[in-house]
Amino acid sequence: MKQGTQGSAGTTTGEAAAAAEAAARTAGSRYRVPAQPAAGEADRRRDAGGGRESSVRGEHTHGEPVLPRPRPAVQRPSVRGQVLAALRTALVTGDLRPGEVHSAPVLAERFGVSATPVREAMQQLAQEGAVEVVPNRGFRVVERSARELAELAEVRALIEVPVMLRLARTVPPERWAGLRPLAEATVRAASSGCRATYAEADRAFHSAVLALAGNQQLVGVAEELHRRAQWPLVGGGAPGGGTRAELVADAHEHTALLDALVAGDLDVVRALVGEHFNGAE
């Protein structure tokens, strides 16, 4: 069957799969942001001149948990986007732990960039509900409970399950077959054992399925809920488990679901979708 079937946004699923694979490999590099020595040097010069940015912003850097120093380096002009991606990865992997407080200047020093793109990225995470602003200190990673995770799973199911069942009745088999590369990408990502790698591939598959409905607002809302469902719980626990075996089992639900959609077996689709969301992935 033709693998280059056009999606709702005009991008082939083959291209989407390649993009998902690239994003997964990037996310799989734990807490990695390329260094920007020049920017870091600029901050140090400001500090030496008495104009320390953290003081101006009222952010105190003492007593913060030590994080792994990131390896290679952000390339401008996409510094903010790469910092945001690295912070999201750190949330999923647990490098940013619930309850911890981090200031933009300290994170910037570890990333080797100025505090501005870090602060902008953290503000974006605050809008998404991942962190909260702590006046005069920085940002605290939000502490989430198992109940919140269950509520997110319920909301996701209320949105996605009816759409998937409607699509199962209307989308021809060849278009479902065109999503095979994305389903297989989730299995490969799960086999790596890295939650950040799997999280990217998992969202890519779900988004591609929902995109067949032709409603970009739906896709955007579902992606935000999905991302929030992947953040760690209080105590660093992973939503829905986090072992390699658990990730692989979850990923194989994608391929089984796709098989049922291609076959047009609505009863199996309904059962698999319900099981998948009960697993909170």
C-alpha cells in the first residue's frame, strides 16, 4: 500500500515518521542543550560588573539541586526552542523533579546560554502547567498526583475515543496503512527504554491519527493534554509505568490498533482504545 498518503496538513506520513524519528532522537539525549560560550561569557561579564541579572530579576540561586551539565550546544537563532525542548525532555525523564525550584540564571549557566531564552522557555512551561512562578526565586516544578493523571486520562479519552471511533467508520484502509511507519516508530522508541524518546514518538502517532479528522484545534488540544500526561508524578514516578517492558507493551497497542483500523473491526478498535487510555499513555 502507498506509504506516502497525504495527511490533513499536506505532509506525507513518511515525512511525518522521519520527523518523529528525528525528534525522538533529539529528545532521547537526556537534558542536552548545546553550549553558547559567548552568551555565558556575556552573563559573567555582567555579573563581574555588578549587574547580575538574577539580582535584577530577584532570583536567588543558592540551595538549588545540582543538575547534570548538558553536553553539546544550541545553535542560534533557535536557542529558545531548543532550550524549551531540553526542559521538556528533562521533565519527562525526571531530571527536573516535582517540587524543585530552579532559577533561569543557574539553568542558563548549565546550558551555556543567556538567561533570557531560559526564562522565556520556563514562562512557556508555566503556561502549560509544568512549572509555577516562585516570586524572587524562579520556577518550581509542579507536583502532580496520581489523581491528576487519572483526570487527564479521562479527559483525553472523552476527546480522542469518539473521534477515533468515527474515523474508524469513515477512513479507508489505505489511509490507516499509511500511518504504519509512525506506529512502528513507537515500538523502536519504546525498545530504547528512554521515556523522552518514546514520549515524542507516542505523541506523533496520536496526533497523526487525530489529524485525519481535519480539525487542527482538536489536534492542538489533544497534544497539550498528552504532554501533560507524560510529566512525572510526585516522587519521580513515571505515569503509567516507565520500564522498557511497559513502554514496549504500550507501543504494541499502537500497532494492534492500526491493524484493527485497517481491518475495519470496530469492536476490537473500541476495546483497544479503551485499554490504551486506561494505561494513561
